[in-house]
Amino acid sequence: MTTSSPQDALSLSVTEAAMRSFGTASNPRLGEVMALLVKHLHAFVQESHLTKAEWLQGLEFLTASAAITDGERNEFSLISDIMGISSMVDVVSQPVGGTPSSVLGPFHNHDSKVKPNGSDLTEGQAGERTWFKGRVVGVDGQPIPNAELDFWQNADNGLYPAQDPEQDPHNLRCKIKCEADGSFNLLTIRPHPYTVPTDGPVGALLRASNRGIWRPAHYHVIVSAPGHVGLVTELFPEGSDYIDNDTVFGVRPGLVVPFVPSHNKAVAERFGIETPFLEVNFEFCLVKAN
Ligand SMILES: [Fe+2]
């Protein structure tokens, strides 16, 4: 690398020394990641001509983020989301050929109950009845037996159970064992757009940046099957508000799906619902694990 001034030479030596300092890490991957992080953060400081006042402001932002973070709320996860870093990690770790992955979000629970395929999750609550069905297949299009869906979404008021004491903690979430032919179906409601939390430092940053605070409506799904790479993804109703302006950059081509009015009387009778209801059909494609 060539340098053009004594200041450039000095900054180069600081960067090289800071990168080298992580070469002693006992875990080589830690050393590699930290050296690259230092390299790119130093380049950012140089390119932006970051002032001391701005650097202090950044430290105050991180300190305020730590203060609001607890077991229920993680402001650092939100920082990652609204900077598109969570989505970038998804993109670079995505195996080639399968359904696109998308962000996990903060409302996933590991303790969702396993319900029979074809379950009704609506349990009398408000919301546009939606029959969500499809298959889990491999990249060759063949069904994957013994796949499992972990499904969660927000209620008709736009809130997840963790945000709404009126809701049962298990409302509108479950695990479903798919059939031998990879098929699954369940009755749920249409999801709704919602805002990311705005009462902390990230909210202040979004306001200062004149940025949106909304996520488009979506279903969250984790698909897993023996011998295959697990998939964490989201499905977005075609035409949902904010589909082109997701504040966490989670929308991907191939994950925007039509919610089609259905007059299928047999399905309406099975669930005891009126026609037309909405129908969503999606094929999840998993890649084989190495
Ligand atoms: Fe969500």
C-alpha cells in the first residue's frame, strides 16, 4: 500500500499493529474476524474523518443501548437489524439452491407446542382466516419426509404474545410435523405490519435519520428436516404495506406470496369457517447438509 502523508503512514501503522494484535488469539477464527473488524472500522474512521465528538456520541449510543437491554429486550440485536447486518449474515450464510432465508426477529420461542398437521390456531380470535399450506422439498423437488415447521406470527392487533398480556403466550405459534409426502397445512389469520421498538436509542436514531419504523406483515417459519440445513425464513403477503420499505431489510424475492381468496367448501366445513377465506400455498426447499 502506498501512503501520501505522514498522517497516512501513522494511521496505517496503527491499523496494522491493531490487526496484528489479534494474531495471538488461541482460536484462529476469532483472530481472523477481529483483525478484519479492526481493518474495516479503521477504514470507516479514516474515510468519514470521524471527529472526537462523533466518536463520543457513538459510545454514548452504545452505553444507552446496554442500559435498555435485558432478558426480554435486546437493543444490540435491533441495531444489527436496522443496519442490515442481520440480513447480511443471512445472505452470506445461505446455502445455494434452497428457499431464501430471512431474519429470525426477537419473538421466536423455543417452547412452542407440537400440534397435529391441519391444526386450527385461530381459537375464536379476530382476524382474516387464512389456510396456510404447502410442502417441504429438496432441491431436486422431491418431498422430504419427517420435516418440521416452527411457525409464529402476530395477532390481529399487530402484537406478538410477548408484547400483549391479553394474549395466551402460545397464541398463533406451534410446531407442525409434516406428512411423509412433505405436505403441511394449518388454519391461522392474516398477519399485520408492525413497528420495531422505538422507545430506545435505536428509535431516536431512526427518527434522526427520517427512517421508517415499520416491518411489512409476515409469517415466521423455521423449517427443519433430518440431513438438511435448517431454514429460518419469513413469508410476506403480496401487496402488504412496507413491503418495499422493511426497516430491517428482511424481504427477499421469492418470499413475497399471494394470499388468495378461496371458496373451497370442504376446507371451510373442516374448520367451520365462512367462504371466502384466504389461502397461501408455499413450497419450502431445503438444501442437504454436508
Ligand atoms: Fe415478526
